Amino acid sequence: MAFAAPAKGLRADASAGNELVSANPEFTRDRWDPVPGYADDELGVSNPQHNLAPVEIKEPIRLLPTARELEVRRKLEKETLIALQKWDGVVLDVRETSFVARLVDVSGNHSDEEVELEKDELSPFDLELLEPGAIFYWTIGYRQLLPMGERVRESRIRFQRLPAWSASEIAAARERADAAARELGW
Amino acid sequence: MAAPIIHSQSVVVVLLGSFNPRIVEPLWLSKHSLVPEEEASGAEREMIDRDFSRIVLPWAELVVFQERLQIDTREKITNAAQVRDLLVGILRILPHTPVTVASINHRALLRLDTEEQWHEVGHRLAPKDVWDGVLDKPGMLDFAMQGVRPDGLDGAIKVRIRPNPLVHPGLFINVNDEFSLPDQNDPEPAARAAGLLAKSWSEIEARADHICSTLLKRLVD
Amino acid sequence: MQPLANLAGRGARLSAPRPDELEISVFGPGYGESIAVHLGDGRWMIVDSCIDNRSERPAALEYFGDIDVSCEDQVAIVLATHWHDDHIRGLAEILRACSTARFACSHAFSTREFLLLVESPALGTEQLPAGLREFAEILAILKERRAAGNLLLGTPELVNQKTVLDQSARCEVMSLSPSSATVMEAVQAFATLLPEPSQPMKCVPSPKANEGSVALWVCGASGVALLGADLERNSKDDRGWGAVLGCAPLMKGRASLVKVPHHGSSTGHDQRMWDELLVSQPHAMLTPWELGGRHVPDAADRDRICALAPAAVIAGDTVAKLDRYQPAVERTLREATISRQAAIGRTGHIRARCTPSDKGQWRVDLIHNSQRLCAA
């Protein structure tokens, strides 16, 4: 046998969602295991050749989750998205009911395209961001109920959201521009 | 034999530093244009004293401890650029926040075509002849490797592969790209971290894709 | 008028021009449009950059490889007349390869406003096409040259109206734009794009007009050519083609070859240009352009150009084959998009050459993926 079967004594109690308490405090369980819940997850092995201690993905240990927490966990872990194609897009032109955009394949395996899309393809909260130069992400894939449930094809466009420029960021850019001008003798 | 199928994917980013869990809450995120107002008002929020805050958005979970900030897509989205934007946005809004380490994890759960293929992966990663006469029916529980970073930053690239009973025959792969932020005396460490993350994000993602696809090709073919 | 040779396909043997032969080679569309000018005696100028859709390299560099021109030694000037995405992608690569070339650009790009645009890229736009990023790379190359002690090659030449870019026994190249009024307009346009506190970060959009457009007058013993760039008609005579006509006394003779401005669009057409700067029925070259289903030159543009230049030729086309995706993705694209086209068309190349003995009659060759614009 190449892979180990789950050890006996591992409690797989899907309904309670309790944290698994093991006799071995080093033992960790990943959320990918059938029991929904959170766990410490060691990443990598500490290496004396570099100073960086492994960073864990962790949650606070609780003995009993709240009912709300259980509901949230179940909702989050019920489905997944498998991406078939991802583009970064930039809006080139906005028309009355549509917009034109350049699509750049994230994987780099396909050439750039220019597409015209209906504004209806956008989420209402993204419409306010639609203007030339706006960046968006377009993912086409399947949404699937875990573990073996219904599968639905999905197309999702989401506009990039970045916070506003800060005064210090602009000041830093001005300093760089001034330095460039001085360098060039302008 | 058919190629493995991606059952689900997620991205988990952990930043180590010094954070204030009380600040990062849904309306703060929408006030700074990081999430739409509609998402912020519908978000689940949980706070425990000053030590821990969790926000559940439709596409990710944001957890803040005093010493770390963690974003987990929980298999909900596959365009990690949203995670990058949220992280970079938070760091830009709080430029003086100490940030010392960034750890970016690309995780995938894969279903292999046959159990034979699954066993073959285990045999290739962890040959069993070493265990003859030592253990009965030895099986690989967990496998991790580490490589040096190509960019000179202090840190490592780590890959972890394990069987996973959620899907059978299944494999879980985690590619962890971890580095410490240079120049700890920077007066705006979070701003600098934001720039570094924004600049290297695509490269990190491409590296994780390359590692996964190359390993799978070698293990499964 | 000389018949057009059709040397379509890279299999055709290409050779470098003679020392006394003036050459204007137009590449497009690809990403952008580019022109290579042989100034005489093996010296060249490259204007803007066009990425060849097949090689994904700057088309001018590919051509120089085909005709054994040394980029390191034989390119005297690299001129940037655009700053937005599609027209200068690859220009930094050209400048790096042409290590002894001076860099020249529209005076509009020397302003603090433009430099601030270059120095303030929006985070998260690194993967998207960006002319400003190309410019940042160009400035970095110039800085390296200066650091290496080469001040001449490390300082951009700023081009205004009536700047003499190059002058030799064979040929003189003079810029006809931008006028001072256009530069002022450009500065104001850049200022509107600058980051402001409390304004969200975003990718700088491609402008509707090209304020930095540099039209060129190439005057040689062999012939005269007018390269119209993206210059457009303007209601005010201190900018656009009106301002150019103010330079007319400086231009010796009339041009017998024209690179039609602004892809042959109606906004690029100023009848005075044809009446006062060109001979009757000149040779005309242009490249097409398309955005979201709007195509130039359209049918009316073609009719207008063909009436003025029956031998007009057009390089490349905007119709390139789309990549195929997985069936589920293709289905979604069909459902979700109104129209879809490859962003980069099929690059074409038209070459026009003229020697003193040709007496102003250009030999126009359809080197690759190019054709007559007008019905025979």
C-alpha cells in the first residue's frame, strides 16, 4: 500500500463538527478531512539552513463551536469552484448598454482578445466601477456541490477594488518623477 | 490513464506582524472601497475580545489575530487576484503596520483516475523498500519538500503532498511560497509589503501552477 | 506609376537598401504600428513599435534580422510618438537592442505631469498592457546609459514642430508636430489622469486622441515622404494639420509618398494636407485598426483615400484567428459576448524604396500580408 489508511480511533463526526482531540498534541487534522472544522496545519519542515520558522495556518482551538459558526462552516465547505479559464480584463470603451474590453489570459497560453460585453453581465455593485481603464477578472468554470453533487457552469466577472491613493503615496510618486526629470536633465 | 481532475482549489495567505483585530471589520472594508457595500453589510463577523476577529465574505474568510492576518478563499473562488487586492488594499490603508513574513499557499485537492495511479504516486514519492521488515504494510501519510527561493528573499518554497479521504483516490497538494519582508527598519513596512506582494503575485501563482503540473506529470504519467 | 511587387511571405529573399536608396517600411497592425526609415548609407530610424503577431517580437527588429542590418550599429534614432499601450509595446526592447541609437520623443512626454503618470502605476496592473510601463523601462535604459557615462545616448531628444531629427547628405528628417498648443493640450490631458488623494487607483485608460503624435517630413535626394502618424484634423489652426501647414514654407517640394494619418480615418483626414503637401495621386500606405467592431478605414474612408491615391496599399489586417478554448469556455464566450476578436491582428509589411534615379517614383513592395486598398 502506498498511502496510509486513516488511523483507527479517528472520530469522523460530521454532525457535531467538534474539534478532534487527540492524545498526541502534535497531531493535526486538515479541514480537507471529512469532519468539517478547523485545525492547525503545519506547512513544511523547519530547516536549519534558513531562519524562517514555518508559518501555520491556524484557528483558535475551541471545544464547542457556536450554532452560527456551524452554519457558516457548512455553508463555506459545501461547494467549490473549478476554474477552466481566467482572464484579466481592462475596459477600453463604455457604450450605452455594453462595453468593450481587452482580455489577457492569466495563464499566458492564449492570445489577447477584444470583446464587447453587455453591461447586464456585471453585478449591480460593479456597475459604478465601469469606466475606461477599469480592471476586472473574468473566470469561467464549474460550481460543484461537494463532494459529488450537482455541477453548474459559471461565468463570473468581478471588478478590481483598490483603495484610494493616499497623500503619502502621491508624494512619493512626485519625488520619483522629480528625480527622473533631474536625471534626464529636463 | 486519464489526467487527475481538480476537485477543488483554494488560496490561503498568512501575514505575520502586528495587527489590530478590532480595526478590520466589514464596514471598514467597504468604507475603504475594498469590498462592495452589499457584501460588507451581508458579511458574518465574529470577534473575541481584542485577540481575534473573523469576517466571512461570500468569497473568502478573513481572520485577524494580533500577530497574524490570514485570508482563506475556502474553495469559493479561483481567481486569487481578489485575495491579492484585498491584502494589498488593507496593507496600503495601514502602511505603518509591522509585517514581517508573508506566506502564500496554493492548495488543490485532486481526484486521480484509478487507485493504481494513487498507489503509484505514493510509491514514487516514498519508496517502500526502506521499510521492509520495519513496518507492516507501510503507507505514506504525508510528504513535504523544500526548495530555495529564486529571488534572493529570505524564505523557502515548500510543497506538501498527502492522500486525502475526502475524495478517493485523492491527493492534496499545497505549494507554500514564504518569505520575510526585507528591511525591517522601514517606517512603512506594510506599504512596502503591499508593493512586493502586488509585484510578485503573478509570479508566485505561476510558480505554484508550474510546480503542481510538473509534479503531477512526473508522478502520474 | 510603378506596378506593385508582391513579395508576400517570408520566403521571399529580402535585401538591404542601397546606400543612396531611401526606404520607408510600414509594419502593422500587430500590437501597434511601426515605421523603419532608411536614412541612407546604412543608417536607420525606427518610429514606434509594432509586435509581430507571429514572432511576438518587434516587427522592425525581425525585418532587420532578415536584411542583415545590425541593430547595435546601424540604428541612429528610435522615436516614440505614442505613450499608450498598443503603439509602443516592445519599444524598450528596440531601444535596448539599438544600443547606439538616440532616443527621441514628443516634447509632450518631457513634462512633470507625464513623468508622474509613469511613476504612479496602479498596483495590480502589472500583467496588463501598459504603455506607461514601457516608458518606465525606456527611462531606466536611458538612466543606465547615463550611468555608463554616455550622456548623449542617455538624454532623450525632445521633438517639437520643426525639430530636425537627422540631417545628412542623403536625407533630412524634420518633425511637423507637435505644435506648442498641442503640447499645452497634452499637459492638460495628462493632468486629468493624475492620481489624486481619495481617488481610487486604476489603470490609466488609453486616450482618445494622441497628443504626442509626431508627423515627419522625410526629404532625400531620392524622394520626399510625409509620415502622417496619428495626426488629426483640428478646428484650431494652431494644432493638428492646421499647425503643420504653417510649416509648409520649410518643406522643400511636395511629398510623393504618404503614410496616411490615423489609419485612414475621417478624423485624420485634412484635405489641405493632400492639396498643399502632396503631389497629385501620391503613393499611399496605411495600416488598419479596430476596436469593438469599429473598423478604420471603413468603406467611406477607402473611397476617399482611393479617390486621392488610387495606388494606396494597406499593411496587415485586423482579422486574426481566435484561439480555441475548452468547449465549456467556448460555449460561455458565445453566450456572453456580443463580439469577439483577436486583439492583435495579422501583421503586415509594406516597403517603399526610391533612389535618385527614380526621380521621385517610389517602388512599393507588398512584403508580407499586405494588399492594394483600391480595386484595380
